[in-house]
Amino acid sequence: MIKYILAALACGGAVGYVNNAYGSAEVGGFVSSYLYSFLLVLLLFTMGFVFGADREALVKLKKAGLKILVVPFSIALGSITGGLVGGYILGLNIVGSMAVCAGFGWYTMAGPLVGELFGPSFEALGFTVNFMREILTIVTAPLLVKVDRYSPIAFGGATTMDTTLPVITRYCGSESLIAAFSSGFTLSIAAPFAITTIAALQ
């Protein structure tokens, strides 16, 4: 499956580059504003259908209770700590570096918000770091699952509720769907609050 994902990603990048160089802004705007949103909603519908069709899913969710929040909390803590260590090693503004990693993979939100709080250079860093987190989750999921069954969920962060969810369920098994979706959903809600809270430390 991973080869099809990489091929689709490469084709999308090539088509986007060609359109940007020779096409029209209207086509790019349509794809990014409407087609992307439609396909994302379709993906979420499909995952929701799979979740709803699993008779044991709700039972498992109720059984887990508040324990299900342990996963996203641990991921958030690890991400922010990684930003602290990475910022120190690279000689960056540590608070800004922590805020970048508090995007948890949600690059379309993290880039602009971090840029508004820390300036243009951190906007670019916020977008790049969180975008790479999503891409690397897709590419490395087959390897990460060999380390630990649920490690792709931790690696994916907020993206596990949508874009990386199919890859995770493919390699971690359908029983990982609840943990992945709930973790991604929780981190997506927490990300903007985490970034602004961290920014208040400077």
C-alpha cells in the first residue's frame, strides 16, 4: 500500500508544480479549497462508517473511558519536550521551538499561528516541521509498527484523525482505529491552545 501512497503523493506534487508554473490560479484555488475539503470529508465519512459498522467499537470506547486520553496527553508532552530539546541543540528560540512542535502535525494551523506569535521564520518552520511529521508518518508507518504496534499513532499526532488514519489502520490493524481517531481529535483541539499557552511563556 505504501508504494501507492508515495506514487499518489509524487503525482500530486508534480501536477501541482506544473499547474503553478503553467496553469491558472483558479484551478489551484478550486483544488485546495473545494476538492481537498470534499475528499477529506469523504475520508472521514468512510472511517466513520467503518467505526460504526464495528459492533464492538463503542463497547471498547466505553470500556476505555478516560484512559483513552493518556495516549494524546503523552504524545503532546513528548512533542513539546522534543521541541525544547531540539530548540536547545539548534540554538533556536526555545519557546518558539516548543510552540512549533505543539502543532502536533496540524501544519495548516501551526504555520500561520506560530508565525503570528513568533515571526515569519517560525511560520515557515511551523509549516515545514508539522508537514514533515505527516509525510514521515505515511512513509515510515510499516517500519514504526515493528517497533511498537501503536507507535505510528504517536508519530502521526493530530493527523491520525484524518490524513494518516487509513495508513495507521492498514498497518496497526482495524482495532487501532478508535485510539488513532480519538488521539488525533484530542490533539487537534488541544493544538491551538497549546501553542498560545506556550507563547505566553516568552
